Amino acid sequence: LWVNWGELHERQRQPAAALRHYRRALAAPPTGNTYDNARLWAYGRVIPLLTGQGDLDAAEALYAQRAREYPGRRCMAPDHALFLLWHRGSADSAQQAVEAASSEPCGQPR
């Protein structure tokens, strides 16, 4: 429900309201069932919103939170590495993230 409301506000060009709803969805712990799909969707929406607003610290914290909550999920570490490279300008940190993710089954070399 919170993710759907966030998406509605995002489509209405109300990013502050969208962020509130996405964060509410992420406040609940992972369930280990299909509800986690909505949580992952929320991560996929809130991180770009925060990055677009220039709140890189909050976006990076969510990358770390997502990795802790869903270890071994497909291609999460490479996404974080790209964030570190493009938005933080840290090639060393990006390389460390890629090396840590080398065992992930992404199916797409980056």
C-alpha cells in the first residue's frame, strides 16, 4: 500500500510525499515473502529520488541497508558501485564494491 501511494505521488510530481510513503514501506522489516517485492520496488524508487535531490548520504545509506536486508540478491552491489563511481567519484570504493559482488549471479558483466 505504501509503495503504491508513493508511486501515485511520484506520478503527480509530489516527490516529498512520495518519499514519505516509500520510507514508510521501508520502515517495516523484510518479511521473506512476496511483500519483499514491494520493498525492493520502494528501494528502486527512493534511491533515485534522493540522488536527484542531492541527498547522496541518504541514498548511500539505503544502498547499504538494502544490501544488509537482501544479501545475495541479484546485481545489488554493482548498482551501488555505479552510484559510488558516478555520484561520489570514488573509483576505489566502486572497485571494492564490484570485487565484493564478483560472486553475485548478475548475468550481465559490468
